[in-house]
Amino acid sequence: MSPERFAVRGARVLVRGSLERRDILVQAGRIAEVAPEVDRDAQTLDAAGLIALPGAIDAHVHFREPGLTHKEDWASGSRAALAGGVTTVLDMPNTVPPTTSLEALEQKRRLAAGGSLVDFGLFFGLTEQNVEEALAADGVAGVKVFLGASTGGLVVRSEAVLERLFAACRKPIVVHAEEENLMQAARTSLGRPPRPLDHGALRSVEAAVAALQTALELALRHGAHLHVAHVSSAAELDRIVEARKLGARVTCEVAPHHLLLDESYVAAQGCRGKVNPPLRPAGEPERLWERLRRGVVDCVASDHAPHLAAEKDRTYDEAPSGLPSVELFLPLLIECVARGRLGLADVVRLSAEGPAQVFGLRGKGRIERGYDADLALVDLQAGRTVEASAIRSRCGWSPYEGWSLTGWPVVTLVRGRIAFGPQGYDASSRGREVDLGESRGESA
Ligand code: DOR
Ligand code: ZN
């Protein structure tokens, strides 16, 4: 059911920090009213016993299309997202070809518009040659800069290019902060073929902090908006806090795996746990949690990086880095509520309000009149154990296999359409590119 006008009835919604029963009237894909009772004549979507959260916005996914569709594509990635309560994703540029030209950007736009069941935004990837194109790219959620090489080999080391970008870019500059020279030096000094547990030393916290410092200095000097991707250590968060005190415009995200897993996962599972930046030693997640609870972190973003299990089970140098988790996005965060690490209001802030604000996504991130009717209707009592056989992402595995999670989305609505529910997926309509409130500069 996705009529033009209907009411989601009986769900509990967060109202000033506590859960209260509210009806949500949906009209033409938007929220028309949120009240204890709305238009009795409107058709009903019965949500009694469920809570309604704003659809999650995952500001960091790798959906792999074009080029690497054996790992994921827009259709499979967006189906996984919907199961995790995610209604908007922002996709990274390290596809094949990479999203580093206006032509590749238009190609990805067409693929996403044709295949995605969730709304989407795209990042443009910076290279040493394309800074003017990056600055001219209309409608992108931001420009992604790899200061150290990761999957896809996009890396920018030219100071002149970075200066130009930070001086002129009006969009969020999303930085993968790991310092290339320090990583190469660590590799050389290891003097033997690396094993999975060497990963953390080869891509150290020091390397992350060094790259972050470069980015923070640029952001401060030019007044640019820096967004730090997948912060993995407390030391980085502390630098970010210091830079904010100096006036830097800097936002950041943390990935679930850096909050929930540590190096012991690599000890047990080898390269399944290989990810850039790496899982850190025991104790580091707790220090991230402590800062996250203090409000230092703007969003949780999955960094969903699907690789097949067979690819991950290769030797250290052959196994690709990256962990999938978009389809567990809300279940993992809600499990953190059950474990007393977060409040439900924090989940909403980190999964919806925060990313919408950081990236300026119009109409997204809140259950309020006038906003898009992007909703995750969640059964807080539903318990399920994560199993590889049930994974919807084409990668077919999860670092959280065997975890028992309580609190799962039952229905996920995208702009008032039941995109995912007990009946399965609505494959008849497609996601849209996010509205950033800027003109795309196109003539009609
Ligand atoms: O571990 C990672 N995997 N880090 C990245 O920066 C890229 C990602 C991928 O695309 O697989
Ligand atoms: Zn990533």
C-alpha cells in the first residue's frame, strides 16, 4: 500500500526525548501532520506496537556500481539498506570507473536512478588532475579525498591540489585520513610479508592523526567544511575537538565496526577483519564511545564496503579491505540502546538528523510536517541472530555473524512508499537523488 494520502497509526515516536503514541499523516510522499490522531478518513497503515524512526541516512556506502557488481550493485545494496532501516545513502567514488569525471558522475547518476530503491547522493572523487572538475561538479554531496591509498587506489598527495580544493570548495570535503608516507614507511620497516594482525601497525593511529592534521590545517586556513570519514581513534576525535575550538568547520563520522569490534576480531577471523582504517586494539572502542556520548561525533556511517567472503579469505596482500554493514544499520544501533550505550534520541541524531545537517539534505532526517515521509517502523522486541545465509548484500557475509540483535525494522518507507515490508520489496519505484538546495545549473 502506498496511496497518495494515508496515516501511519499507532506507532510511538520520539517527542522531546520520550516515546509517545503519534499518528503520522502522509500526503504526496511528505509528512503532512504528526499528532495523537490524524484524519480519521485517511487509509491506515497499522503500526501499533512499533516505533517510528526517521529513515536512517547512511552517509558512507560503497555500492560498487559501475564496475564491481559481483560484490554489490544499486539494486542489491539498496535492498540491504532498506532492511536496515536506511532510506538514503551517500555513495563513494571508488567504483570502476571511479567517479572522478563529470562523465563518470553522469553515468553513476543514471545507474543509481535506474537501480536504487533508496534515495541517494553521490560523492565526487578528487585526483591530482581533476580539481577544477571536482569544483564544477553540480549536485554532488561532497568531494572525497583519499590522503592515503585504500581500495581503488585514489590518492592525492599534491599540496597544490589540496590547497586549491580547500580554498574554493563550497561543499563538504570528505577526507579519508591516513598518511601515505607513514604507511609506506611502516610497510618497508616490517621487512617481512605482513600477517592480518600487522594491519593495525601498518596503518597506525599516528598515520591517521598525521593525515588528519594536514586536513584540519587546510580547513582552518581556508574556512572550508571538512568532514572526517570513519574516525577510528580517540586521538583523532581529540584533534577534531581542538580544531573546532580554534574555529574550524569540521564534522565527523564513526563507523559501527570501530565502535563494536576491535583487533580481537582480526585475531579470530584474519582478513575478514581487514579494513581501512583498521580495527584498533581492545580499549579503543570504549574511548570512542565516551567521546561519542559527549556529542563529539556528528554521525554514524556504515562505510559499507562489500567484498565477497572468498575474496576476504585470501592472503593479507590479496584480501581487499572493507566491512559490510548497511543492512544492520539500525539493528546495530538499537542493540547499543539495549546495552545501555546510547539513548534512542542519540540514535536519531547520529543516524538521521546529524547526516542530514552535515550534508545539507533538504527534507530529510526528521519526523516533522513538511519533511519527506522516510520512516523506519521498528519492532523493538524482535530478536534475530545474524546469519550469513540471510544477508541480502551480494557480499553474503557479515562481521556480526552469530550476534543476537534485538530491534529490527519491519517496514521501511521512502517518501511515503512502502519500499520494504513483510511482503518484501516494492521494486516498482526508484529512489531519487537528494535535494541539496542548489540549482544543478541545467537548462530546461
Ligand atoms: O576498508 C576500506 N574499504 N576502506 C576504504 O577506504 C575503502 C573501502 C572499500 O571500498 O572497499
Ligand atoms: Zn569508505
